[in-house]
Amino acid sequence: MKSKKAVRIIAKAEFRAHTTPIFKKCSLLKIIDICQFQIAFFMFKFTISKLPSMFNSYFTYTSSIHHYSTRSSISGFAMPSVRTKIRQRSIKYQGPFVWNKLLTEIKNSPSVPTFKTKLKQYLLDSNLLV
């Protein structure tokens, strides 16, 4: 990948150096983390009603499906059933999937800048293998 090569050059690391610690040291997110960041940010804007009105009924809260306590009722959003891998890559599926995995502390952030800061730090910390 080109981004890994660039990070190795910037950090003056060896050609085969593991890049996860370098990304963490430079406070950079990998491509997959940037995707998760954007999906989680989209879901945060959905929860605080900052998306266009066409998205008002795009996602379903688990609590609106079950009126009793279930294991998944705590997590937030209901996962839509999908049959194909292509459908699994859609925001309708990935949004609840990523959001339900986030820590409650991050989900309950009081503002957008706080959410972004906590989420970035969470993504940087969760990928550190060292």
C-alpha cells in the first residue's frame, strides 16, 4: 500500500517495519479506520438529528422493535438482514454494525468535536498491537 510506504519514509523506518506503531506515533488513521470513523460520525449525526430529513427513518432502534429487554436492546440499532456481501458494505448495514461496537462513552459524547476526538483516540488505541 502506498500510505504505508509513505508513513515509513516520513518516520525514517526500515523498509519492512511494522506500520501500526508508526501510525499511532504520528496520530494517523489507516484507510480502514478512516472508513469506520466516517461511518461512526454519520451515525452520530443521525442520533443527534443533524442529517437531512430523508434519513429520519433510515435506521431502526432496537428498542422500537422489542418492547422488552433483549441482549441486543442495549446496543442501539437493529441490524438489517442481508444476503449478499455487497449489501453488507452499504451504510444501512455498516452504520448499525460500527455504531453498536462503539463504547457507550463515545456514543454519549456531548458535542461533535468531543465525539471526533474520542473516536479517533479509540481507533488509534484499538489497532495498536504492541
